[in-house]
Amino acid sequence: MQERQERDTNGDGKPDTVVYFDAKQQPLREEIDANGDGKPELVKFYENGALVREQSDQDGDGRLELTTEYSGDTRTRSEADQNGDGKPDVVITYKGGVKSEQREDRNFDGVDDVVTVFDAQERPARVSQDTNGDGSLDTVSLYENGVLVRTEKDRNGDGKPDVIAYYRDGVIDRQEEDSDFDGRMDRKSVAGEKGTRVQEADSDGNGTTDLWITTDAAGVVLRRDEDRSGDGKPDLSVWYEAGKPVRLEQDTKGRGCVDLQQWFGPDEKVRAEYRDTNDDCRIDVWSYFENEKIVRQGLDTKGQGYPDVLNHLNPDGSIRIQEVASGEYGKSPDKKLFLAEDGSVVAQCLLGSDKKRLSTRAIVKAGVVSEVLIDTTGSQYADTRQILSDGRIVRVEADTNHDHEPDVVQIFDGDGLRYQDEDTDGDGVVDQRFEGDKSVPVPPGTTIPREAFTRLDCGSFDSFWSKRSP
């Protein structure tokens, strides 16, 4: 009769399996040393030749910590003592030999921290966890075909989930939260474009979403939308860069259209602001700031939907330069006014016939034009000067040889042109005089006025007219 048998199952000349037999020569116990360290990693127990229990060393520490029970060669229950205290901290139950549930005490306090329920293919179907160590299973993860589809978390221990996350392709696609634990989900988060997320919230607790926050993948806020009127639609939107606001749009009067737009600088102060002040859902005031003061302001004074005036302001708010689109050239400006501290106009520049440059500068004194300078060549220097009295031209001076000094003078009276003097050799002395087409004698010593022609100093129109960007 054989009581013990040694076997060399891997052919290395050393026994790695020992089988013990009962009185009927049926296997009683089988010890398997697969790694050749002289200690069995797996021990099988038999009754009447049938496997009833296994003990195995799962981590190679020489201790048989996992015990699995069988009935008719089918697994029914497994227990593991992972910390060696003699108490099982992992318990697995089976149905029909298939793993159905696993309970784990991961902090070894005698209370289950994780309970996993498996599907027919032994894939996780439901995992309940105690994530805060209070002894209650507060988080449930649900799986379909082994893939995570939803998690539910009970943060206040009332037995009801207050955070629910829905997954797609292993990442959160949508999340709902009951922030005040009143049983209603008042915050939501959904996946946006390019890895962004949109968080939705009911900030006033009335059951309606009124706050939307868009973040990037790192959780940095990109945009914030608010419904302040309670109609379910955002009426305030703020865009952010690097966590700071850069732009704002708002429907301040609840008319369904944006009537306020603002742009912010790195210091988060307003650098540009557009407003609809007459409630026609069209912007009619464009303001630009420096050091928190308006330095330029465009106006739609006629309610036509586009600006016709641009004011350049002094620090005290008074106008120093005004650009005007009179309508002669459509939406384009054609006039530029220069103002004194008291608000009176001291000069105005007009657009030339080429519609490209300011070619005329009028000098204004006491509200009356006294002198007009004209650039006829596009050099930005005046070459014609008109002197006026009581609104009528009395003298015209012209530079015909481009030396920036007059060489032709025309004198007018109430009947029109009286005569024209010409300095043909540039010495400042009149060489010839005409009355109409007739040459007449020049009084001896008659000279041409020597007031030089200078730049018009009209500049150009502001880029505001072509590109109203802040």
C-alpha cells in the first residue's frame, strides 16, 4: 500500500509534487512546489478522492494565505488572509463555479471596505467602496461588459447618492451633483469640445440651471455664463485666459440681446466697452480706456447702427479731437475737428477728393474760419493758403515750385479776383501782375508774403473706423 508519492513533473530530476493517499489509495493531499524552493505554493485537500479545498501562496512569501473550497470539483468559496493575522480579509463566493462576489477588508479593521459583484464572465458589474474609512460603503461604480459606465457617491451618509458621474470610453462624460443635499441634483458637468468640460449649477436653489462654467482638461476656467433674469438662458458671459477675465458680454435689460461688451487688460481693468444705450439691440457707444479713463469714444448719434463720431478725450473728459462721418462718403469719416480746452473748434481737417487723405485744414477763430490750408499734391505740406474775412476769401497764396514758400498771390474784393502777383524767380519780389488775362505794371518794391507753408498736421483717421477691435 502506497501512502506517499513524489513526482517530478517538470523533468528537472527533482520532485516538485508530493501526493499523500488514504487507505483506499485515493488522493488525500497534494503539495506542489512549482518554483523549487522546497516549500509548496499550492496544497490540495481531498475527501474520498474528490477535491474539497485548496490553499495557495499568492505572493511568494511562503505563507498559504488563500483558501478555496470546492464541491464536486466546483469552487464555492475563497478566503484570503493577506496580513497574516489569522482572519480572512478577502472573501470570494461563487455560483456554479463562477466568481459572483468579492468582499475585501483593505484596512484590516474587520469591516468590508470594497464589495465587488461580478457578471457571468467574472467581470466587475458593481463595485461598492468605503472611500473615507467611516465603515459605510459610500461610492458605487457600475459596469457594463466590464467597462465603467457610472459612479454614485454618497458624501453625507444619508444613503442617497449626491454625486453621479457618467462615463464614456473610460472618462467622465457627464456629472451631476446635489451640492446642498436636498435630494435635487443642482450642479451638472458635461464633456465639451477639445477636452473641455461644462459645469452646470442651480446657484439659487430654485430648481433651474442658471450657471454654466467651462473649464479645460486641467480644470482652469475658460468661460462663465450666468442666467440672471431667470429665463433659462445665459444673459452674462465672461471669457478667461490664464484664469483672468478677458471679455464680457451681457444683456443687462433682459431684452434678449447683448447691450454691454467689455474687454479687460492683464490687470483685469476694463480697456474697452461697447454699449447699446437706446435699447434697439445695436451698439451705439464704443469707449476705450487708459488708466481707467476714457481716451476715445465712438458714437452712433443718428441711430443708424454704425458710428458717425469718434471723440478723442482729455484726462478730464473734455474733447480734444473729433472725427466725423457726415455721410458724404457713406460710413467713412470725412472731417476731423481740433478743439480748445473750452470746447471751441480751433481747426478742422477735411478729406480730399481722393477719399484717401486729409488734404485741407481750416483755422477757426471765434467760431469763424479765418484761414484754410490745402495740400494739393499729397505731400502732407500745404501749398495753398486762403485768407478769409467775414466768411469771404480775400487772399490766396500758392506755392507752385514746391519750396514751401508762396510765389503766387491772388487778391479778391467784393467783385471777385482783383489781381494776381507772381514771383517767377523765387527772390520774394513780384515780377509780374495780372488783372484778369491782362498783364499790368507792378508797383516798384512789391513783395510776396514770406509766411512759409508747413505740414497740415491733420494726421489720419483712427483705425477705429476700419477695425473696431478693442
